[in-house]
Amino acid sequence: MGKSFYITTPIFYPNANPHMGHAYSTVFADIVARYHRLKGEEVYLLTGVDENTEKVVRAAEAAGKSTDEYLAHVVSNFKTLFADLSISYDQFIRTSDAERHWPGAIALWKKIEVAGDFEKRSYRGLYCVGHEAFITEKELVDGTCPDHGEAPQVLEEENYFFKLSKYTAQIKEHIESGKLEIQPDTRRNEILALLSRGLEDVSFSRPAGKVSVGVPVPNDPSQKMYVWCDALANYISALGFGQNEALYTKFWPADAHIIGKDILRFHAAIWPGMLLSAGLPLPKKIVVHGFITSGGTKMSKTLGNVVDPQQLISEYGAEAVRFYLARHVSPFEDSDLTLSSFKEAYNADLANGLGNLVSRIMKMAATHLGKPVAVPEQAIPQSFMDALDAYHIQKAADIVSESIAALDRRIQETEPFKLVKTDKQKAEAIIEELVVGLYAIARMLNPLMPDTCEKIKALVRSNSTPETPLFPRKE
């Protein structure tokens, strides 16, 4: 194996079934992970769920279930979705796991404590359960959190505070120097603006009597770790930090955290501060994607514009969902997805595009070539590699689509199915060239559509046509 490569998704709140945002983050990370495996690197892909949250407790109560019973159901749905989407994760971390996660979270807490960066003090503030965070008056709109449409709770309690403010300058220097890359630049600028205003110390615990879930604070059973404190630790606890650190030694620091824009502050300010306090290396890169809207507005059950990833998988197949998310969702900005736009893209890209091309080329090959074409394992186009090295999965998918269109044009221009009657040798040479081009497309599809990649390779190796269309047209 070559160099190691460690990539993570956010760990998701399992207070409801997974949605398109969860699917996108995870497919994004999986495409990058598969690409780096294709390059011969030893890859570790981490995903999971953040269970030590009041949102989960409230959701379980609303469903009339115990927290454990509720979590078992929702976590199973996350794992089913990820399996259906062919997510090649190496570990699914659960923050309720007292054996796997808690020791690492506790070990990190102790390092911060040794650094003298905790202070127990009373605090009165506005707590948003949706964010699982304290927010300020100026962040409210008409007295409610604009993201969650809910008035925050007024809490007055004694907590441990993490002295994040003392690390403002160091975090800023890491980001400005590029030691910690934030992609895209709009998010980098956003966090630098926050740092320029100065970071405030943050509450890192809650009274144990007020929260029913969470990791106990070491040597103080009256407190439990604040959800974000223990959640962020998952990136190293999953690697055995504080226990058996073989994976931690091999893979940390992370090459990339893939996150949504709503959790930028936690990952680009609080997390680096925790690591600096503990004397641990910072991740190399944080890649921040936007939201998926539907019909120009945030997906919401009330509006009835929710697009369920499982619905799309059952109707169009997981490979189609993966390709749509890669090609039609921006890796860095908000993107819109509706059932009609998905269907339109599916027919254009896959039914009439890739699927039709495979059928045409392999029908010509099976009819006019006496044996399979000896396809070289030729290098993947540099432009495709450059796109994925830059985490621009949309550009990579566009390159695949351009290659499909180029082969289509080649067929139109040369018409080898007609030429075979007048110049058999030349027609066969063109068909062989088309098969080699198709195989090259299959190689590029390895990270994007792994099952389709293998199907096309198998057809080429056997010189046969697909028994049924790879992507049947949807009317």
C-alpha cells in the first residue's frame, strides 16, 4: 500500500430518518475515498451518528419509545441507506458507544484539562436545542432561531468552560498560512471574519441532572460533556485515541473533514482550538458543502417538498442517485433538487446517455468483432484526477459526461455499423477504438458509480451486450 488517507463525514443527528443532505455528505466522501483507493492509497473512511443529544431524547419521547429503542430504529435506517448507496465506510461510529468512543473523548478532555484550559463558572444564556448550542440575542429573528423556528431556552447553570478565546490567533494563523485549508474560499473568508472579531470561551459541559445522555466529565459526576465537545472527539476516538492508538498513529491528522456549511464554526474554530489545547495535530483540510433545497426552498415536511433518497433509490437505483449527486449538486454551494429535475437528468445523463452508449458500442462489438478487445489499463485522464484531487466531484462527473458525448459524436461521424459493409477492416478498428474509450469511461466511473463501472468492464471483457438496459428510460 502507498500513503494513508483519512476522510470523514459529519456524524449525523439520528433524531429523524436520513435525508438528502446526509446522502450527499456521505456520497461525496465515498467518491473521494474510492478515488484515493484507486490511486493505491490506504484509505480510512469514517461516518456515524451523534447520539448524545437532547434532540434524540425529545424525538424518542415524541415517538413514545425509549431512547435506545428509538436509536436502534433510526440508526438502522442510516446504515441501510449507506449500504444501498454503496458507501464503503471503514467504521460507523456511535457516540453512545462507551467502549469505542468514550475513552477517546475522555482522554481528549483530560489533555485539555492538563493544559489548564477549563474553568468552572456559572452562566446564563439562550440555548437552542436545534443547534445544541448557546446562541446570542442578535442571532434571533423575532425571538426565534432563524434556522429552527423555535424560541431558545433560557438556561442558568454552572458548567465547565473551554478557554477557546486564547487560541483565536493560533487558529487564524493556521488557516491563513494554509496549514489548515478551508475549501471553498467563501467559507474560509467566513471563518476568518469570525476569528477577526475574536472567539469567545464556550460551555463544554452541562449539569448531569439536566441532560439524560452524554459522556460523564472525568472526576466530576455532576457534569456531562457538552454534545459538541464529545461529538468532535469522534474523529480521533474512532481511531482508538486514548486506547489502542495504532489506527490513530497511522491515519491522524485527517486529510479531509467533509461537512455542511451549518457546522463550519464548530469544525473550523472549536475543533482546532481543542486540538491545539491538547497538543494534537490539526486536520489538513475542511471541505464545506452547501444545502440541497427543493423548488428553491429548504426541504420541509410542512411544505411537502421533501425528496426522500430511499424513494429515488427504489425508483431509479442507487447508481443513478450517486451520479446525480455528483453531477448536479455543487460541492460548494446550495443546489436545488426536485423529482422532476431528477427524472430529467436521469433520462438525459443515463438512459439516453451512458446506458444508450454502452448498448450501441457493445452491440457493434458483439456483432462485428470476433473476440473481446484487449483493453489497456490506460491512465485515467489527468483532468479527471485533478478534479477529484481538488474535491470537485461535480467537475469530475462533467468530464465523464463529456467523454460519453465525445464517443457518441464519434459514432455519428464515422457510422461504423454502415462502414462495415464497404471497409470492414476500418470499421472494426473504429469499433475497437470505441470499446477502448468505453472502458476508459468505466475506469473513471469507479469512484462515482462503482457497480456500473464493474458491469461495463464485464461486458467489454466478454464482448457481449447488456441483457437489459443499464438505465431504462423513465416516462
